[in-house]
Amino acid sequence: MAPSRHRRRGFSRRVQYTLFAGYVVAVVGVVVAAALILIARFDPLAFSALRGLVLDAGAPVSAAGRSVVRGGETVSEEIGAYFNAAAQNRALRQELAVARRKLVAARAVQYENARLKRILHLTDNGRPPVAVARLIGSDAAGHRRFATLSAGSSSGVRPGLPVRGADGLIGRIFETGRFASRVLLLTDGGSTVPVRVARSGQPALAIGRGDGGLDLRALASGGRPFQKGDLVVTSGTGGIYAPNLPVAVVVNVDRELAVARPVADPARLDFAIVDPVFQIPLPPPSDPLHRDAP
């Protein structure tokens, strides 16, 4: 059978159905829009309910879209962090180096404050020191042990005055110049200091060995006056050294003899204190007018 002459070539049924569906959708959209307008005009409560239904229906879609957006932002941030990791690492290393330097400086200041507090505590004994000066050198020849102090006769320093540091006794002035003086250290072979054991009060003598140590000899025979770890302090006898200044710690015991290590190391001290000679206070003289008659 021959095709109709009035049929358009190239015009398929699919195109016709598509056009028809488009018309139907347009008409339905116009009808729904008109209905919504009428409902909003004459029944606002029902229109609000419809808006709520639409909002509930669109909420999952909005949440999913927001998750996608956040995921994209996170991915972009991670990518940026990956490319900026090298610069951030360099910046953190620089900050760490600065923090370490500040920590070292703070520790140095803390140590200096502690040392100055110890010096202040030792200075505060009711007697003003003769001088506070820097230890500028030391020398050792044979059994001789000396240190050089940057204060001399111009500062009131004279031979025989005791010298101490922040930790304890160092020695005594041996000879002086105008602006410097020599200190005979406790460990010198010619140094002898009257001491007592802080634990028991046992009197003894601390004699320099000439090798950095001290020999302790008890003044009372019998028993074992020394124990390892004992602290010996000045006794105050002899009229030179004030009492209760730390001198040495016992490191080895042999009956009535002991070897001790000085608590104050001149090699590690910056400053030293020169004290006046200790004088034992005498009792006040009695008034002859109030004496009892014989």
C-alpha cells in the first residue's frame, strides 16, 4: 500500500509524543500554579501545610548537597595542606629553634638567680663583708693551691681574712696587692682549718692534701668519729673563720682519719666574699660598784 501524500517526511511518532507530553506538563503546571494561588488566597493554613511538606521533602536533598559541598571543601583544604606542608614544616622548625634558645636563656637566668640567692643568704650573717670580688684565676704548683681575687688592699683586703663562696668556705687571703690578692685554698698543703662534724659536733682539723682533697683528723681519740657522707663545718675556734660555714663532705673513712671533698669548688665560682676575721664575743664586764662585799 502506498504511503499517504500528506505525511511529513522525517516527522516521527517519538517527536509527536514528546511535544504532546510537553503540552500536558505545561497545562498541568499552569493548573497546579493556579490551584496554589487560589489556596494561598482563600486558605492560608492549607497553603502553609503544603509548604511544610515541600520543605520536609527537600530537606534530605539539601543535606546531601551540603555534605557534598563540605566534602569538597575538606578535599581542597587537604590538597592545599599537602602542597603547603613543606613551608609549614620550615616555619615550625624555626619556631622550635627560637623556643629552644629562649628555654636555654631562661635556664641560665634561673641558675644565676639561684646562685645569687645563695650568695645573698651567706652574706646575710649580721657582719658586712669586706669585699665581694671576682675570682680571675688559679694556679697549682706541687702541693700549693692558690686562686687570684680581683680585690686588693684598696678594697680593704688584707692577709688572713677568710674567703668563702656561695656553697661554703674557699680559704683565706695569703698576700695582697693594690688591686688583686692571692687566696690560699683549703686544699693547699699548708692549710689547716678547725672544723666539727655537723652530725655529732665532733671537733676535728681539716688539712689540705695538695691534690684537691682534705684530710680530717679527729681531736678526740677513740671510736669512729666520721661516717661517709658527713658534712663538716667550721667550728669558730681559732679566731679566723666564723662558725657553721660548710667546708667539706666525707668521702672515705679510716678509723679516726677521713678524706673529704670541699663543697665549694673555686674552678666553678665567679665571685667570692671576703669576710672580716671572726672574733668571739666577750661577756660584758661586771660593774665593780655592784660587786658583793667580801
